[in-house]
Amino acid sequence: MNRSTPQTAPLCAAPSLTPARGLGDAAAVAQQRVFLDITLQSDCHGKAGSPRDRLSQLLHSALGVYIIGTSVAGENVVVRFDIAAADVDFTLHMLITALPGAMIGRLVSRGV
């Protein structure tokens, strides 16, 4: 009698994983992001608060996660955003709603 060892199936299958991205894919993802600078100008009439007060408002809003840097230019504060291309509409809508007096700069593609 020829007895063969029964083959056992794995008890649980490993989850399906997506393959790791190569350098070409990483470059494509990075190109889908943009920088946006806005300027929070000082209000000579004092109605809207100081640029630093508006920066604090911005940092505590949903847009705070996109802020990557700030700088002071005279009495104004310049805020730099790093935004996914898919989020540009949302970001601009929120900026115009939250800070209608902010000067919005141009979108610049983020280099790799």
C-alpha cells in the first residue's frame, strides 16, 4: 500500500496586498500636489483683526492640515499650503468663505 502524506491547505489566506509603488509612481503622485500662497493683509481699519489672529483662525480650521509654512512680510503674514490637486476646489472654497479678505496667490506645481 502506498501511503502519501495528505497535503494541508493553509488555515487562513494572507490578505491581498497592493504592490509597492516604484519611483515612477512616486513622481506621478508628487506631481499631483500644488503649492498655494495666500497673504493675510493687515487691516488698516482694524475690523477683521490682525493677520496673526486670522492665521490662528486658519490653523484651527479644516485648512490647518494643509499649511506647511508661514512668513512675515511687513505687517502681512504669508501662508503656504501644500494641497493635493483633488482638494484645490475645496481649499479655495473654504479660504474664500473663512477669509474673504485674504489675497490668494497662484497655484504652483510641486516639484519632486
